[in-house]
Amino acid sequence: MTPGDVTDLTMVTIALYVESGCTVVIDTVAGEIRTLALADYSILPASTRRLREKGTTASGIHSLVLA
């Protein structure tokens, strides 16, 4: 998944999986902007509508959604 500061994700996530941890900046469905530090191979259970590019240094980020 590609971070972006302007466009919301096409589907709201129920969690993020991060292969190479560091920092992720997300917009929650509640409208809050959160900056979180994650370890390698972490799962972050969070309803996310946007993964921000500015401030996100983690890589290998995957979204988990309900289909």
C-alpha cells in the first residue's frame, strides 16, 4: 500500500501489517491523526481511512480489510 497525504484509501482497513517497522502516521475513521511506532512484522489493529506519507517511515505496509 502506498502512503498519501491527500487521498483516502479505497477501503477502510481493520488492521495494518508492517514488514519493516518504524513510524506510521494514520487517519482513523474517527477523524484523528495518529503517529505510532511499530516493530518489524507488526499488526496494528486500527480502522484506518488514510496512511499518510509525511511522517511514515515504515515499509512493506499491507492493509487488512473485510471484503
